[in-house]
Amino acid sequence: MTKTVKNQLLRNLYNLKSFGYEYHETLDFFSSEVKNFKLPNNLDALKNSVEHCYLCELCKSRKNVLFGYGNPNSDIMFISDEPSNSEDEIGAFYSGKSGELLAKMIENVLNIHKEEVYLTTLVKCKSLNGLNNSNIDTCNDYLLKQIELINPKLIVALGEKTYSYLLKNSMNFAQIRGKDLVYNGVTLIATFSPSFLLRNPSSKKDAYYDMLKIKNYMESLVWSK
């Protein structure tokens, strides 16, 4: 069975289930055989796979699939938890107030254009009622493949949810943000998400210092080349 046929079959079965159809035996849509099928080894093909993904309920509510944005050869990769409402509506990253704030954090503190970094999310579709780990687990193979293809030297985890999922760590976020951590052999620095900063502007000063540390790390990468 080809990957295209398998994905179409999964989509049809999922649609039947959404209409209330019950199978005689429990069907595991997310078995290891399905989740671990070979993913493409280039970003364009991977993006195409993601845009035609129907493996979880987020496919029913999304308006757009947000795969990734920026320089695929960047040494730094920003990861947020999910697309914002504005990004889902428009189909473009850096949309809405949180997107605009993130762009300012990158361009005003790191002193580089936002296009020079690579930005993606744990899940590629906007949730309606809050993100859960089941959604993230389903999408995680796509993210892991993205990281493999981008091959960043530094990952910036935006927000507590992103940090907690990636590192499977329940430590107090306020105590670990801004520190050098490691994710799958890659240096990771966590900082506040733009949406959190919009709700808690008093934390912008701490986020600024986190971004300065990220800037110093980036500059050290340039000197080491």
C-alpha cells in the first residue's frame, strides 16, 4: 500500500468515525506502523505531507496548515506550541499581536531579520479548545523530521508548554528559562511565549535578557566557524 493510499484510507476511516460509526473491533489510527512510515527527506515534500495530514481531529477545525517559515539553513530554530488564531486565519506566521511581538523580539534584540531564523510549532494546525498531548504526539514525527532536516545548532522553546513537551520536564519554568538545556543533542534555551508576554507585560524584561543570551550564543557560533 502506497503512502498516498494509506493516508486517503485513514482520512476516510476518520471521517466515518466522526459521523458516529463504530467499528466491530477497536481500530488504532495511530499505531506505530502508521505513525512511523518513512517521511520525506526534503522540506518541500514534508510540507506537502503535512498539508494533507488527517491523523487527528485538528484537521476538522483548521483553516490553514502552518508548517514552518524562514531560513532552512539557519543555525537557530524557534518552536512554539501551536499556530495562533490570526496565523490560522491568514495562513502565515508572524500574524496578529503575538506574531508581531515575536518579530520584534527577533529583529530588535537579535538584530537580524525574522526570515533569517526558522520558526515552526509543535502542531501544525490550530486547536479549538486547547492543545492536548495527544495532538502533539500525533504531530511529533513531523517536528522531529523538521529538526533533522534543519539541523539547528540552537532551539528556542517559546513558552512553558513547548518546553515541557520537548524535554518531558515538570521543573518550574521560571527557574529554567534562559538556561542552557539539551534536546536530542541540540542546545535548547526556553523563554516566554509572545502570547504570555502580551498577558503579562511585566515579564518582558526577563524575556529581553533571555534573548540577549540567545544573541550571545548565536555570535559564538559565528566566531567558531
